[in-house]
Amino acid sequence: MRPIYLDYQATSPTDPQVVEAMQPYWAQEFGNPHSEGHDFGWKARRAVELARSQVANLIGADDDEVIFTSGATESCNIALRGTSAAGFPSGARQIITLATEHPAVLETARWLGEHDMDVVVLPVKPDGLADLQILEAALSRQTALVSVMLANNEIGVIQPLREISQLAHAVGAFVHTDATQAAGRMRVDVDDLGVDLLSLSAHKMYGPNGIGALYVRNRSDLKVAPISIGGHQERGIRAGTVPVPIAVGMGAACAIAEQRLEYDARRIDEQGRRLLDELVSEFPELQLFGHSQRRVPGNLSLGLPGVLGEALVDAVSGEVAIATGAACSTGSPEPSHVLMALGLDEEVASCGVRISLGRFTTDDEIRAASRSLRRALSSLAREG
């Protein structure tokens, strides 16, 4: 039997309805959406534009504000590098972000810091939330862009983006958010959040791998230069032929997510809380990392003092698939930079594991996973 899959924040299985929607575009409807002289291109273009509309609807955007990319990492790169290359209206050169961001933002920001941008990486509070007072003190008319993840990819903490946007806009700065872990798990509305740029990835919300999107707000002072050259597709921001089958898949995934959002969120949240209660009842010293309430449904970032996270992951790997942290950090010998940013010492941070539930998680799987995790924790705690 395959292990129970509880690593939905690494990736999600493609929804069967999404697979069905993509099917015709692999062979029968194979046109290039940028071909303008025949029916093959027209049909492909209509399919892409429907998908664009479905992505836009999920986040409350206009269709022409959505740019297809290869995934959230590219979207984040375009958001930071593209705006920096285009230049900011005031001539400001400062980028502010948080220590708990995904490497797609942190490493891009560091690269920009080596190329004439002033990069400020702010600490977070012990619960993982941004400290708005520290942010306000750091902001100035020299701040060009603030990039803060909406929902953290390891600890699931939901940042106060509306308040962050208000503070940033007050000094004339733009706001970018990586909403990869939020879209499809919680309500996301670009106007409510007040953001100017927003990154998405299809495979985190039951869509195919290899496709993502960048929301770019329609405003005359927001310029985004392409970071790859070779074509004028996607408003001249992202060169390259839009891959029709997986764009259709992303659109279908967004449409399904919009329909199922409340039901999925409620059910997954209940399952996650049930699993947490069962684990804590047997191991009262178990720590939940990050804010206990402001977190996406189904995220459990946990650690039992004295039990290494890697040891727990290995101990249950035949029965339950969980992770020590973000998939992009696999192989790193260092403890999670997110957990370290919460002020945890290296020993405690090394105990962390991430358990993430999803749409296809069943109650029976939660019961079985609970038994496996409790058995492994008991054994490892005795050995420790």
C-alpha cells in the first residue's frame, strides 16, 4: 500500500476534473494560441483566455491583469526583478521583505541587493506574523517594493496583508505577495488585500505542474520589464508560447477551487484540528509552530522536543508522507530558516515537521496517520 499523503503544501494531486479538461488539448486541439491566421490558433487562444478568466475570478482580478508563467518561482522573479529593471516612479531603490519568505523571494531579493537595490529583510514575531511597527519604521520614500507572503509555505501563518499594503502605499511603495499557499485554501481578493502584484502556482491547488500566474494590477505607474527575451507574449512581460493544455488545467483548477473553497476549507480544518488534538493529548509537550489561529486550513507545523524532525519523517515514511519543511529546501543540512526566524534555537528547530492535509484526505486516513505518528513519536522519544 502507498503511504497516506499528508504533504499537500509540497504539491497536490491533479484533480480528475482538471485532467479531463486538459485532455483534448494534448492532441486534438493542438493549435498555437499566438497563431492568428486559422481556426487551430483561434481555438487555442479562446481556451487560454477562458483559463485566464478563471484564474482572474479566483483572485478578484480583471482578465488582462493575469500573466501566465511557468510557476510561482518565475512569477516572484518577474515581480521583483521585472519591476526593478523597469524602474520605479519615484526612483526609489529599496525592497523590504520578511525573514520567513520562500527562497523564490528571499534569494531573488538578495540577488537584487548585489545589483544596485537596497534590500531590507525584517524579522517576524515569535508567532510568525510580521511586526507592523517594525515594518512602519523601516518604510520610507526610498521604499520601492514590499514583498510579503500571504500564507507561509512551512508554518501556514496568514500575514495581515491589508494592513501591510496600507502602510506601504502610504509611502508610495508597491506591494507584492506570494499567494501560492493561500489560493484555493482561503479567500483571496486582490482589492481586499490591496496588493499590486501576486504570484500563483497551479500544482499547489490541484492543477498541473509547470504553470503559474502573476497578477499585475492595471495602474499606469506600475511597470514590469521582461526577465527573459524572445517574444512579446503576455503583455510583453513573459516571452514564450503559452502551453495550452496546462494553462487550461490551471484555469479549471481555479474554477473548481472557487466552487469548493468553503467546503474544502471547513472539512480540512476540522481534520487538521482533530489530528492535532489527538497528538497533543498523548504528547502535551508537542509544540505547534506559528500562530495557532491565523493559519491556512490543514497546516500543522509541529515539533516534539528531543525528537529530530528527520527521524520522525523517516520513521513513518512507509505509512505517512510528511516533510521536515519546504520541498525546495530538501537536502539542506541546516534547520528550517522559517523556524529559526521565529526565534527558536537550532535544537528545537531541528525537531520541526510539516503535516499538510488536502482535498482528498479522508477521515480514515487521518485516523491511520494519527496512530502511525503517535507510535513513531513514542518510540523515538524513548530512544532519545
